[in-house]
Amino acid sequence: MVFIADWGEFREQALTLAKPPARARLVLKVHPSKKRIDIKLATGTTSIKFRSHSTIVLNRLDALQRELIAVMSATDISEHTQSAASAGADAAAAVQTQTKTQKQTQTQTQTQAQAQAQPQKQSQSQTPAQTQPQKQTQASGPSKSKKKKGKK
């Protein structure tokens, strides 16, 4: 089987091939070592293939899968795309809110840490002078070490 070179042509043929009452299956083969993805849509009698080395196809493939699900289930695709878009927007808003909350928490934590560090620095600057032990002086007296006399 020959691979279809144009994504638009593959998409159109895939959508027409997947219309009910046909039973279609989508097969993905990923070849990481070759940095390649093979996509195959097949029914009992017909199959079409697409091969790509580009990662851009992944986004297109995601959209194609949604369209195929809508076509195979005989529902309106606009409902699915609108709900997916609103879910994506909601997720993005939630991430932005979470990011703002995390930044505020980090700022508060840093401010508290700085406030705690300043009194400690002041107390540490006074403490070494006050707590240093005084050096003990030894009485100077005869040392107890014996000197060995060498033979002559």
C-alpha cells in the first residue's frame, strides 16, 4: 500500500471512509529511532496510510481523532469542538489562577524568611563577642619531657 503524501487528502479520505455503516479502525505506529509516525485507517476492504517525520502532525492527528469519533458516532462535530475549546479555556484559566496563587505564596514565604533572618543576624553579631571562651593560660614551668642523650 502506498502512503498518501498530503495531510489534507488523507484527512478527507479518512472522514469519508469512516462514515457509518462502515466499521473503521485507526492504527498508529510510532518509530522513535527513525523519528517517524505511521497512521493507518482501515475497514474490512479498504485502507489508507500516512507517514510523517514532523511533530506538527501530532496536533493534526488529535483533531482528526475527534472528527473521526464524531463521524463514527453520527453526531455533530461543532458540539464536540466547542466543548473541547471551552474545556481548554477553563483549564488554561485554572492554570493561570494556580500560577498566581503559587507566586503569591512564594512571595509571602520569602518575605517571612527575610523577616526572620534579620533578627537572627543581629543576635548573631552580638553573640560571638559575648560567648567566646577566654583562652586559658598555662603556667610556665619546667617541662616534663626528658631529653635523650646521644652517644659519642
